[in-house]
Amino acid sequence: MDRIHSSFNAIDTNKDGVLELGELMEVLGVEPSAFSAEIFRVFDRDEDALIDFVEFVQACTRMCCASQKCLAHFAFRMVDADGSGSLSREEVNLREAVTQN
């Protein structure tokens, strides 16, 4: 758990105890995009536009110990932007546009 906490603290560059999309993208060396925002949204379980330590641990656990079923659920949540549990034509078309850019 100490390694996870150290990783969280390294990403939390402004030391406010939560991760913002910009902090995460900066540390990863990735330009913010619609796709990275969707990944962030999936990890942001309480939908407050921040990832706290508990959400970070949950995300690490899901990504490191994920079964194929869990990874499929993650991929589905990435496309299901409104969280309805089903995919609309607009969500699928938006996802296609995002991944092509």
C-alpha cells in the first residue's frame, strides 16, 4: 500500500489530496483529449471530476487484477458516456470519431 500511496502523491503535484485530469496527463506525458477525459471519468466513481486516493486504489486494482470480463466492462463504460447501461448510436459514433483522431 505504501507504493500505491507514493505513486498517488507523485501524481498529485499540487498536493491537495486529489488528482485532477491535468495532473494525471502531465505526469503521464499525455496531451489531454476527449479519450483521456473518458478514461478519467471511468475512474472517477463519485463523478466529482477528481480522483481521490480510494478511487485511485480501486483503479489500480481493477487495471492490475482485471479479468477479461472486468476489462470488457471497463471498455463498455468508456463508450457509455451517459452511464445509462446501454449504447446509443451517438455514443458509438462519438467514440469512433475520438479514436480516429
